[in-house]
Amino acid sequence: MTVAEETRAAVRERPFLYDALRAGVVNYAAAAATLDIDADRDAVATALRRFANELDDRAESDADAPGDAGARVRMERGVGAVDPVDAVVAGGDDRDAGDDTDDRGGDGDDETAEPVLAVGSSAYAAGAGDATAVVAAGDVDPRALERVLGRLRVAGVAVDAAGVTPTGLAVVVAGRAGADALRAVEAALDG
């Protein structure tokens, strides 16, 4: 494997370095010193510089990709973890018609509550807890979720759960962090 190939492989194992190279904010010599590559540091720094130049070219072509500027963002309080079977979608309730309570001891008012977020065997629905969900509906992609999670991390907002589809994304945070999360999601989706 050449020094350039080793350097690219090392960068791909470090997403933060990849992003920094793409943004053009890397001290190549310092970055080369952090990589465990058996080669001259100057050669590794040169390989980083060349890789960054190629990433700049890709970034320009990515600018034409569909964005997520049209996403509508809303906040939903009172969200909590539920059994996906209990997070009943409208018309999908398989409980007896006379049963007016659910397994959580509620009064059955949330029979048609859709889950705010469901992945695998985990789901979060309204009226089931004290967390807050920030939901963005519209044309989004996994890169939008990546930006959202980055903004939330920088803002110091812990994320309990997150998911994305082509038509929306959702993040679940502690109840008191809802307003900060809303601002972070809006900022991430605005650019």
C-alpha cells in the first residue's frame, strides 16, 4: 500500500479528520503526526494535502445535491419509550374493544398515538414520558441527521434516540433540553 493509500485509509477511520480536511481547516503536519503510518511525516502531510484538494472538488459537486431547507421543525413534549406493539398506529389496535386501559395504566386516550420514533424493537411515543422530541418533516437525508447530531453535541444536549427517513428526522432529548434542541435542529437544517 502506498503512503497516499495508507493516509486515505487512516483518514476514513477518523470522520472528524475527514470533515476537517473537507472544510480546509487542517494543519497537515500536525495531522500527519497523529496518524500511525510508517512513513516520513512530510510525505504523509503531502498525501493529506492532496486528499484535501480532491475533497474540495467533491464538495463543490455536492453543493448541487438536494437539500433540506424546506423541512418543517416542531417540538413535541411528553415523549417516552414504549413497547412498539403498544405504540399503536390509527386503526391498528388489537386490544379488546371493551378494554379501556393500556398496560402502562393509562386511560386509553392514546389508542391512536403514532410513535414519534421507532427503530427496531425501540419506540418513542407522545404521552408516554417526560422527554421531548424534535421532529423535522420534509426532504431530509442522513447527512441532515449527522449535522443535527453534531450541533446537539456542540450545544451539550444529550440525545436519547435519533432516526431519519427520506421524509423526516426525529431526535429525542431530555424534557428540559427541548428548546435548545429545537434551536440546534433548526440551525442545522438551515445550513
